[in-house]
Amino acid sequence: MAILSKDEAQTILKKVLSFSTADECEATLNGEIGGNVRSARNTISTAGAVDNVSLAVESRFGKRSGVATCNQFDDATLRRCVQRAEEIAKLAPESPEYVPLLGPQQYLTAPASFAQSTANITPDYRAQQTAASMQLCDTKKLDSAGFLEDSAGFIAKRNNKGLEAYQQVTGLSYSVTVRTKEGTGSGYATADFNDISKFDAKILTQIAADKATGSVGAKAMEPGKYTVILEPAALVANTDASLLGALMNAFDARNADEGRSFLSKKGGGNRKGEKMFDERVTIYSDPTHAEIPDLTFSPDGRPQKKVTWIEKGVVKNLYSTRFWAQKGNIPDIPRPGGWIMEGGTQTTADLIKGTQKGILVTRLWYIRPVDPQTLLFTGLTRDGTFYIENGKIKHPVKNFRFNESPVIMLNNLEAIGKPVRLAGNLVPPLKIRDFTFTSLSDAV
Amino acid sequence: MKRREFVGLTSLAAGALFLPSIPGFGGSLVDPERLLEQVDPAVKKRMADAALNAAKSAGATYADVRIGRYLNQSVFTREKQVQNIASGESYGAGVRVIANGTWGFAATNSVTEAGLAKAAQLAVQIAKANSKVQKEQVQLAPQKGYGEVSWKTPIQQNAFEVPIAQKVELLLAANAKALDNGASFVNSSLFQINEQKYFASTDGSYIDQDIHRIWPTFTVSVVDRATGKFRSRDALSSPMGLGYEYLTPKAVDQVAGPAGTGLIGYRNSYDILADATLAAKQAKEKITAKSVVPGKYDLVLDPNHLGLTIHESIGHATELDRVLGYEANYAGTSFATLDKWKTKNFQYGSKLVNIVADKTQPGSLGAVGYDDEGVKTGQWDLIKNGVLVDYQKIRDQAGIVGQDHSDGCCYAQSWQDVQFQRMANVSLQPGTAKMSVDDMIKNVDKGVYIAGRGSYSIDQQRYNFQFGGTVFYAIEKGKIAGMIEDVAYQANTQEFWNSCAAICDRSDYRMFGSFFDGKGQPSQVSAVSHGSATTRFNGVNVINTARKIG
């Protein structure tokens, strides 16, 4: 029963609300079917499957709130779940940050967020894609380690103030690391989709394999400030922190207003309206974007709309909770899902051609905050780092540790390439001057 | 926004922190009293047998089942208010099988004999499907069955029995101490976990365990509006394998920090009020502290800081699955390769460095009676007198390195995740000669003293790392010479551990803990402790992390 239709879901939610005795009640149903396959050393190591639907009920008495969940849907269980939420609410302290539940909302539509092809994935499909990757590496006498994960699901919301929401989503993500048998070269490729018709594990494995063989014999270069070309996987990541992800995560209005953000203004307030980045930097979110269709409502029911966060280098909007927006009388904008950084038409190869001296970075990894005041982060290059000279890749180089702020990085912009989808975002490769590498790593 | 992130953000009251998005803190949210209920082992045995029999009938040559009730409770506050209180429960079973020499796994929240039998059959079906593209047959180290046995974390007070109001009162009192002493903001929280897990296998083991963990923590921030500068100081508590008794401070558990710092180190109990008071004062001091001059320094590292360095540069590097390449696509591999280990003289660190892996240490996060594949736990040497002597391994890895036994460090974060090799407590043994932290500092001419965890990053083979900390003090001519800021040190793992020049004695030994250590795809968390005494490292590269943005 994992993917309920809108009617099926709303029927359950209406029943849940009918059991409520609270001042306010909101119920959220979500379901998922999916699976994953993990491989290493050119063989499958683990595989799993998910099939689950669960209900969350939030009940409120005045400013007291309680939440309970369940994953059985008979009347008795639903009634117990509502009662439990109400019991917890009665025990809870009053919230000084209470805001009433939202009433009816108008949401955009993003039908491309769901693809039947992805919902139809079978264990055989996962095994075939994984086998194709492993076979390619067997043939080339390389080692692959990969992870394929897919899901199809839905989210439905309803409350006693008239709010009603429903959307289906599908997704598949794949990543593969290919290493030479001697461990002297390593390459990486990753991609994610709503619709699997564009997915081919073998093509991605070929990219990673080329990086692996190309990175054998890496030479050491002195750490220091370099012009770099950061491929999209060096800017955002599916499972780890990333430089652009960290930048977007820092657009919280409250932190900025409270004085503990790079967006805080000396003397109080925030830096909305200030030009903080190169004028070619524009970042926005749009849940209806054809290439990264996303949820059109936020977890608290607010509509997700097109929002410009940075326009021509100027901070245009910050996101906030409903409480903070009302308290400060500021725009009530939820945190976005995926986002889009505008770019040009050049591919990574084009950017390389236009570079006299520089470093091509496939991937940055183990990125952690060093100083929230300046948004300084540290991390390392990984899985394919190359020296560029006169528009060509000259030779692989040993990995570097960097200490850099995305704020400084986006002021040192040399060129922007064509955006590609990664981790649910659209991200261009970037050419950056004076990127700060602080030490060398022996890691391959 | 990914659907799962959305789900995590939905399941809580408005204005709350997003608890279910924290690994290990998902599950259904239930009323607190329900967390005290236990499931009868006899019932679990009957269901486990149904799964094992179904697996064997379907063609499994080995099967194990974990019936787990994973409970958690957390309290979040900021300044004078409660942000969120949540009690969660996740109950279900995972069945793991070997069929055609291949692993298969399936999980179900239908904890009935029929539900478990169905999961077992699905696990066998998955194993057989995957065996078609499998190249290496799974070989398990032999393991005798223990029959019906049990184990319980030796706690004095079950944190789940303590009224929530009492926990809220304590956190708000800590917040008040911080605010009274100059904090602009303070966030405090208390995490509690109880794993009630039942393991059974075709080897003949029926193991019932009741495991408890707790972590009180806070972050105090001071904002100087005039300069626009802000600084934070985190709690110096450790997550522990203890009950609520951890929050009743005892003088015997306190170790004075270096003279001139006011710091206190905590063993098996923690004084959150005293630490919050000190934290506010130190956060204020950080605003005006001098910026470090980069260069080579002798580092004197407090156990509450050094634990994370041990974790990243030794704990993860000696995990055999990383060494063999099973984590290559995510967390990476390891520089501590088999060829280095086989030489029996790979000098990982100086002769002072003795590193022990341990799954039994009382009060530690990793302490259990048996691991999640039914192996009785113990302790073993990883590094002896500076030389790499062993790895951390589980049943299907032992044979690969020519050994006939698992180390008992297999773990799954819940019933619905497959168990795999996870880090044991990995600890640096204290020095044998009497030495306090002040004794150590008096011999340091130019150094930096660091306490608490900060920024941390290490490469995918565990060579190059960079660590920050919570508080930093300059050491000049044998004495603490004031707080400094903007400190991070960068080193190569082997060079760093070979620069280990002195270790304080056992009286200074304490445990650091990592409550949410991530690994695997899909990612799972585990909790692990790292003990050490204050330790000196000579000539380490310190960088200045201050920057200016426009």
C-alpha cells in the first residue's frame, strides 16, 4: 500500500481528523517503496528493500503541541495515535513561538516529480545496472565500488483549518568509485534523477574509470593559491557537506538577525540587499523546474514558490520559520528544496581549454566548518585532481587539503559553465582564482 | 527537498527542532511511559525460531534474526524555553541469511511469527538473486552458540524513568547559568537511547540485551554587536554508556585542567551547571582572545579533544572493511594496508603509543555483552609500542586476514538496517610514569593546549587531517599564557602519532564520545568512546583560520 492515491490518502487523513478533540490538528501521511544495492571489489556486498507508510499527527491545545506517529491504519490504531498526540500535547509546556496552523493554500504543480518508470524498478533492474558497472571494471582490470538507491513515494497533508496537500515523488541516485588494482588511481562519478530513463550506470562508470586510470602517477605540487576548475561534484554532494550546500544552508534569517551568521550585519540586522558576491552569481529555487522537479509545499504546509536568493551577487531573500517571519514582519519564505545556480554554456572541457594554468578538481570531500563567522570550510580533493597547462590536462596531481569560504570563492569567480543536475540541484562547473590549498595529502 | 528530509521535518511540533532527521532518533513518537515496557524474551524466542526455521527451509545455510525495540527520548531547549520534547520507538525485526554463499537481508515491522517468516523468505530470495552476480563466497569465522543468555548496561538510574519535567528543569537551569554569565544565546539538549535487542542465530544463540546511552550537551554563544563578532563554546560533557546518574556530579569524577584555565575534566559524572557557567565566561573571552601566530607548536591535547583525533586517524583507519575496499565509494579506504601490517614493524606511532580496541569498558558507548552477530565481546591490541598489530573485524572478514575469530564489533543502528563492521571503543593507554597535565605543560616551551571537539576533517585514506577545538590556550615557557583563537592543526597521521612525546598517567584518563558516527550506504550511525589521558605531540603544524569577508 506504499503509494496511496490522493483520494486514498485524504480519506485516511479525514478519518484521523474526525477523531481529534484538539483545538488544532494536522496529519501527514507519507509512504515509500524502494530499494538499494551496494557493491565493492566488483561484487555485490549488500542489498535492501523498503516498503513503508507512516502517519504523523500533531495535536494542539492552545499553545501546547504534541506529535505521535503510527504505521497501521485500522480505526483503532488511528484513534490511539490521535489520542496519544493529544496526551503528549496536554503534558507539553506552552510554546512561546506558537503560530496557528495554516488554512487552505494554493500550491504549484510539478507533475514531473513522479515518474512511473522509477516506481516500476525491480530488484533485477538494480542488479543489471550494478552488474554492468562491475563488468566494465572487470574488463579493464579495475575495482569498482558503487551504490544505487531508488524510491517512489507520496506525501499527503491535511489539517482542521482547511489545508490540504498531496504530491508523489520518485528518485534514483547512483554513485561509483573506480580504483586501479594497485590503488594508485581513483575516479568518481555520480548522478541523480526523478525519471530513470536517463540513467545508465555503465556510462557513469566509464567516466569514473577514465578518471581512475588518468590519475595514476600523480605528482606533488606545492600547496598555495591556485586557479581551480571545480566540477559540480566538487560543489555539491548527495551525502556529505558541500561548499555551495553550506552557503545555501546559511541563508537562515533568524541566525542572521541574531548576529551569528556570515549574513549578520555589524551593529545588528542582516545583510539582505547587500552585494556580497561576484555580479555573475545568481541562485534561485523553483520547485516546478523541469530538470529538478521538487515538492511544492514545505513540511509546515507553506507553498514552495520560485524564490531568488542571490541576484547578480546581491542577497535578495533569506528563509525563516513562520514564527520568525511574523515576529520580524519579514517575508514568510520556507527553506527551499533544490536550487539552481545560473550559468553559461561552457562545459568543463571548455573551461579547461580556456585555462592557462590551473587545477581541475573532480570532487571535494570531508568538508567541515572551521569558522561560521566567515563561512570558512576545510576539506580535501579526491578521486581525480589534475594540473592544467595551456588549455590541456598536463598530469594528475596529488590531493590537496583546502581551507576556503564559499563567500570568498564566489567573489573570485573567473568563469561559470553550464549547470548540470546534481543532488537535486542545478550546478555549473566554476572556474575560481586564488582557491586556497593549505597542505598535501598522500591519499588516493 | 528530498522526500525523506521532508518526512524528518514533518514529524514534530511547529517551532521544534527536527529530531527525526537526526540519525537514530527517528521511529514512532510515543508517550514516555510506553518506553518502560519490555517485551518478554520467551515471545521473542518463539518469533526468532519462526524466522530461523523459515530461512533454513527456504535454503539458507546460515541465518540470524535481530528483534529490536529501539527507544529514544530527547529534550531541546534554548535560553528560557523548551523547543521540543520527543519520545520515540522503533520496533521490528531484521533477518540476515546466507544462501548460495551470498548475503541476503530483509526487515519487517510486522513482529509476528508469520511476519518474521515472510521476511526470512524474502532475505533468502534476495540472496539467491544476488548470488548470480556474486564472485566471492561469504566465509564466516566459526562461532559456537551461547544458548539463552542476557546482558544489560550496568546503569544506576534508567534515564527513561526520570520525569521529563526534571530534565527540562536541569537544562533550563544550565541555560540560566550561561545567560547570567554573559551568554547571548544558549541551546541545550539531552539525548537518551535504550536498545532492547534480541539476537538469535542458527548457531544456537538466543541473546537478550538492554543497552543504555545518554548525552547532555549545549552550545553557548556570545555576540558582540558592535564589532559583529560572534563566538561559541560547546559543552565539555561526553556522551556515555551510562544512565541518568551521569548528571549527578561527583567530585571523584572531576579532574582539574591546567592551572590558569579553570577547566574541569569529567569522568563518569558531569556538572552541567558548572560547565555552562564556565562556557559563558570562555565564550566572552574568545571574542577578544589573540589570534594564533601560525607555525610549529608542541600540542598538549586534553582527552575530550584527543578522542576525536584518535577516532578519525586510528579508529577508522584500522577498520578492516575500509582496508579491504568495502567503503571505497563513501568513507574511503585506509593507508594502514595489509602489507604494512604484515611486516610486523609498521611504526604507526612512537613507542609510547599503545592503542586498545574494547567492547567491554564500563561507561563506554561501545560496551555490549555480545555484538549484533552474536559474538561475545572483548578487548584486543591494535597498536602495541607504536607498531600496528591488528585490525577491527567481524565474522565474514576474519578469514580474509587468516584469522579464525571475529572481534565482536558488528552493529546495526536499528532492526531495519543490516549489521556490518563498526568501530569498537578505540583508546590510547595512559602513561605508566606519574604525570599530571601541569607536570606536562611545565616542560613545554612553545605550545598550544586544546580542549573539546571542534572542526574535524581527514582524507579518504586517513593520511592528512585537520582539527580545531573548543578552547585553545597558548603555552609559553612552561605556563599557560592566555586564551588564543583561530587555531587548527594539520598533520599526517603517521608523523603525528610518531611525534607523541608524553602521556599523562591513569589519574588523568577520561573518555570522549561520538554519539552519531556515520558510515555505510545507506548511512548508519553508531556510538563509540575513546579514552586517553592528556597527551603531548611535538612540532605540529598550526594554521591560523581567521579570514575576512567583504
